[in-house]
Amino acid sequence: MASGWASDDAVQEQIDSSIEDAIARARSQLPTGASLSHCEECEALIPEARRQAIPGVRLCVACQAEHDKEQAKFSGYNRRGSKDSQLR
Ligand SMILES: [Zn+2]
């Protein structure tokens, strides 16, 4: 009786390495989970309180406001309001 092609140790190693792979993959794919310490756009420091309030925050208050404005424009929500303020 020859011993099998794989020892129990080898099987255990395979299991371990596939778990490590899964963890590594999960780490590299952090979706929007991690909050940034500095703004993605202007690199301003994002206050701790803001990071805790908004999980996955990537922008400082100023840049977020700009983004919100852009979003409003695209959705047409703020179109009339901005036109009025340009005229006055
Ligand atoms: Zn910013």
C-alpha cells in the first residue's frame, strides 16, 4: 500500500491558501467601504466626524457640495434656481 498522492498536510495547505486568496481578493476590492482620510479631489483633510458619519466618504465638504450641484444639474432638479441666480 503506497501512501496517497496527497498528505493531509498538503490538503490543509491548499485550504489555507484558498482562504488567503479570498481575503486578499476581498481586500483589493474594497468597494466604497473605506472612508478616505483626505479628499479624493483636493486632498483636504476629511474630519474624523465626517468620516464616521458617512461610511465610505471620499470627498471633503466643499467637493461634496460641488458634486451635489453637478448631480442636481443632471437630474434637472436645480435648473430653474441656478438660472434665476445667474440673472440677478
Ligand atoms: Zn475636496
